[in-house]
Amino acid sequence: MPDLTLGVSADPVALAVRSIHAMASGDREEFDALYHPDARDRENRIQPPASRVPGPDCFWSTARWLRAAFAGLHYEIHHALADGDLVAVDSTMCGTHTAPWAVYTDDGDIDSVFPPTGKPFRATQTHWFRVEDDLIREHWANRDDLGMAQQLGWIPPTPIFLLRMGAAKRHAHRSERHPAG
């Protein structure tokens, strides 16, 4: 059985699996132990601008973005395997949509905001990692975003949900211009 403790990352599969669990519950320091300073996330096209930087800060920002919208966030790992420096992890992301979730345009503007539905979801995902020097250097994924959207009631949208989305987007824009603090 691989050692999943931090600091022991000779097993690339254990490193990749630990990184997925860190998305749901890891603290900031854990991300430094998992990701190369120049690590790149190829899945950050819809994520907040803070997630579009290299290294652990990128992945920590992604974790905070997901956790803010989805209560009880966790991942079930089904399979994980390595071939050289490449690791694939078959998983299911689970949680409940309890807060607004914003997605962003390529240039970092708010694109859409999904108001909370209170609904649980289970979305299959396959994550791919490239490991270098016992740290994750690159990540990309295949996700069932359509299945997740259907479970959460985002699609097909009802007229009321579309109105709620518009109000949530206006609120997010106001919050972005005038952060609490």
C-alpha cells in the first residue's frame, strides 16, 4: 500500500491521489508539498483569475473556489495508475451546491453565476498529472460537467432559475467592485 503521508512522495500515484483529496480538505501548506513552483493547471479556463498563476497558489485558489460553493466536497477514488511520469486518477466529485458559483471568461471576467440550488451531485472525473521531481508539474482533466449541471438543476434552466442567475451575476459584479473588508 502506498504511503500517503506528506513528504513521502516517491510514489507518483500516492502523490496524485493526495492532491485530489487536498482539493476538498487540504490546508494551504499541503499544496506547497504537492505542486511544483511552476506547476500548470490546464483546467483553469473557467476559474477565477487567482487560479491562473503557476504553482501551488493556482491549485489552492481552485480549492477555495470549489469549497466556497460546494458543501461537503469530497472525492471518491476508483482507480489510479502511473505510466512513467504520467498518472491517471478516475474519481467522482461529490458535494452539495450551497453558495453561488461563478465561472469566468478567458480574460477573467465573470461569465455566469449559478445561484445555490441546495442539491447534491456526483460527477465523474478523470484527472491526469505529470510528475517531476516528486511534485506535480502539470494537471488536466475530463469531467462530466453536463451531468453535474443536470443534477444541480442548472440545465435545462427554468425561467425562475435564469432570473436568479442574472441576480447572482449582478451581485457578484457588485461584490467584485466593492469587496467586503
